[in-house]
Amino acid sequence: MSPAGAWGKPSMSSSAIVNDTLSMSSSAIVADTASGYHLLTIHGYSRTKGIPTGEFVRSSAFTICGHRWSIDYYPNGARAAVADYVSLSLNLDEDVLDAVKAQYDFCIAGEAEEPENVAALASAPVERFPSRTASLHAMFVKRERLERSTHLMDDSFTIRCDIVVVHSYRGASDDAVAFVSVPPCDLRWHLGELLKTEKGADVVFEVGGETVAAHRCVLAARSSVFSAELFGPMMEGNAAGVVVRIEDMNAEVFKALLHFVYTGSLPKPRKEDEDFTYQHLLVAADRYGMERLKLICEEKLCQYINVGSAAIILALAEQHHCVGLKKACFSFLAAPANLRAVVATDGFQHLSKSCPSLMVEVITMSCALVE
């Protein structure tokens, strides 16, 4: 065979893989976090406007997610460029070997449930504390807007600071992520429907001229007082048709209590009745040993302390052992003008009769302010 015959024509071969199989897996990066929030109330807002731009008042330290924090309040802005704004700064108030990684956001209390505030916290950058520059909210709220806001009541308003501390990041195998979406738990909705429809109810409460049906097992699981009342010796052998009369309680308050028992949340009260509703609910929560509901009412009432209500709320706090609410009342009374105005109210006369032991503390405070 000549060279032309050997090399003139190229030789070609081919092969194929006929079984096409697509392999897929997935994984996730997970952030281990802890979260919480702090409420800071500014009393006597108009008087703080005398503080010069760039100067601040620091809050007392508080603990969130195992770390101590404080908030700096700049009533006239942190610098000249933002002198028309209230500025805020979050500080890590402790010495740490490694920086603390956290997300945080400020809002005026009362707006905290709005979707945009939740989104703001979720999208906030993860900052490293201690850090003086990164943690400054220079334009928290324009003073003009704040002063027109309904959240400024009796020359006071409350700031809510939400904090999420990021402990670590880790990789996790999550092959199901691409295929399965798990909805949030809807247990509270189903239990709420159970209360609303009264299906399977085995106890009826007579309260405030109305009747309300409920389920003994649900009530007993949520309150040791209900458990003792509904499954105690007096109820033995009476599995159905139980009727319980509730004295000294408004029907709407009792319904709100039951709503919390079933759902862990409170129905929104009418705006004009909010403070009174939370006062009565606090009493009901204490009566039925529901500590979380009691604390929620305490937190809400802290926002309603003013000249007209301070004495009544203080008496309530004393009678029902609400330590935080009592401190909030005394914090309000620490301002001499507030104390003088409260002493002149009818509520203060009620306080002196219903809680005479408190008068010693009030007089001691008064003497200290005079000195």
C-alpha cells in the first residue's frame, strides 16, 4: 500500500452514552440566631429638646440574647446635617473578646407589627459590635413627624429596638428544600376556630350576663387555676354540662382571656378602651395564673402611664405584684412636675386608701426630689 493510500483518507469512529441521567442535590447555609426586643420610653420629650445637637442621653443597660446593650438618644440629631431628626445609637455595653454579630432595627412602639418594620429587620445588615459608626441611626424620625404623631402622648413616646444576634453559620444538607415547602404552624388558627364554633365544648361560663362555651381540656392545659376548678373534686362525675359562674368580670374581658388561652394572642381592643381593657385583663391574668398574658398587659400599660392614669396603674401594679410596671410608674413620678400633677388627681386619693404602704415610697421619693 502506497503512502497516499495509508494517509490520504482520514479514519473516523464514534461512540455514544445512551442513558442520560441528571443527578441533583441541594444544601443550605443556616444562621443560628437568638432574638429579642427592648422598649425605651422617653418621658418629657419637649424638655429633652434643649439638649444640643451631637449630645445624647444614654439609657440604662439591658440584656437581650445574653448580651448587655444600651441606647443613646440624640433628641436633636447626632450631627448638624441631621439636626431636624431624632437620632439613636445601639451600643454593646460589655467587654467581649470576639465581636458580637447582630442585626437590629428601631421603630416607634405601636408600629412594630407593621410589615415594613419586620422587613427592615430581616434585611438589616449584620453588624459587628462594639462599633460606634455602624450602629448609628442618624435619621430615626424627623421631629416634625414625631410631634404630629399619635404615638407622642402626654409628652412621651416609646422606642422599640429589635435585636437578632447571629451566633454562627453552618452548612446543612437539605435535599428536600428544592421540592418541599412547609407552611407555618396553623395550630392557633384551628384552636381559635374550635373556640369560635364551640364544637365539642363541655363547659359553659356565665359572665357579665352572657354565656360562653369552651373546652375544659384546653383551659386546664393552659392554666393551673382552670385545671383545679374544672377537674377538682367538685367536678368529679360531672363530665358534661358543667356551668361555671364568673363573678366580678366583664364579659368582653373574659372572652379576650379565652382568645389568648386558645391562640396565644389577644384580639385588638377598641382604641378608646385600650388602657382599661389591659388593666382588666391584667387582673384576669393574675386571677388565672397566666403569667405570659400578665406580662403582656404590663408591657402594654407601660405605654399608658400619664398624669391621669399613673396612680391607678401604680395601685394595680402593687396589688398584682407587677414589678416591671411598678418601676415604670416610679420612673414617671421621678419627674417633679409629674409627681406634683399626679398628687392632685382623684386617682392619687384612691391610691392612698387602697395601697397605704405605697405612700411611704411616694413620700420618700418626694422628699428626695425636694432635696
